[in-house]
Amino acid sequence: MKKWILFPGLAFVIVLSACAGTEADKEGVQDSGIETAGNFTDEADKVEVTLYNRDKQKVGTSIIRPVYTGVKVTLEGSDLPPGTHGFHIHENGVCEAPDFKSAGGHFNPTDARHGFKHPQGPHAGDLPNIEVDEDGDVFADAAAEMVTLEKGKNNSLLKEGGTALIIHADADDYESQPSGDAGERIACGVISE
């Protein structure tokens, strides 16, 4: 009789342990070291963005997926300069080479200050820096909790005219105004339907 009581109790503990996951799973930390959001919504709602360099050559693809806490931005790129680079969402869905200034400033519908370290920041379009390896390749995930792909919202990346993803020449210091001293814009991709 005691064996039958023990068995369901043991099975319950095993199932509970399997559901718990690891601490890294709970925090959403990927190999890239960038925290990501979880809880994907409908996969059909994702947006694919192609990034081009100043010479109009494709250097990356980003998939933006809605999650319950904003969006998840996944970037896969190649033929980029090695090192740390600023990575942001900009306010205009226009990528005119060679300087990509047509993309405007950072996406900032709440009129915040730039940077994760700034007490009145960040911009909604501020994303963590990316690390490009010595071969010019990058794979990164980032959570953007202050934006949405839901049309009609003030913080929607799919606003009229769209928005853009920009890779900068230098690292974002997460504090300097207006864009973290991240340098020139070296790649751009339009976020639109």
C-alpha cells in the first residue's frame, strides 16, 4: 500500500522538476549574452528585415517577433567590421545610402533620453550593443520591451512610413546624447509590413 502512495508522489516531483527549467532559461539569456523575451505569440505576426551596407550589399537579416513584453529582435549578419557596434531602432523607414541619415533619430515616442544608463532613458528604440566576430559574423537576440508590432499604437514599429534597424560603426556607451556616441551608420534595414 505504501508503494502505491509513494509512486504518485515521486512522479509529481519529477514532473515539477522538469517544468522548472534552469536559471538561464528563466532569465532568457542566450549564448550571445543578450537577454531575450519569451512567450512568443503567433509566428505569422513576425516581420523580416533585410539590412544593407553603404554599398547596397546585403549584410544581415533580422526577424522581429511580438512577445508579451514587447518584441524580440533576432539579428544574423555577415561581412560586417569586427568589434562592438551600436544597434538601434530608428524613427523613419527609409534607408538611403551611403549615410542612412534618412532613417532619422532613434525611435522615441515617449520623448525619453537616450541610454540604458541615463536616469531618464532609454529611448524605445535603444537596443543592446552587438558583438561582431573576427570573421565579420554576428548572431544576436535582443528584447525591446517598449515597442510593439501592433498597428495603431503610439509605440508601433509598423507606424505609417515604418521604422528602421541601424547598425553603427562604434559601440553605444548607453548614456551620451543623442545616440550613445555610436558613430556612423554602417547598415540599415526598413521595418515595415
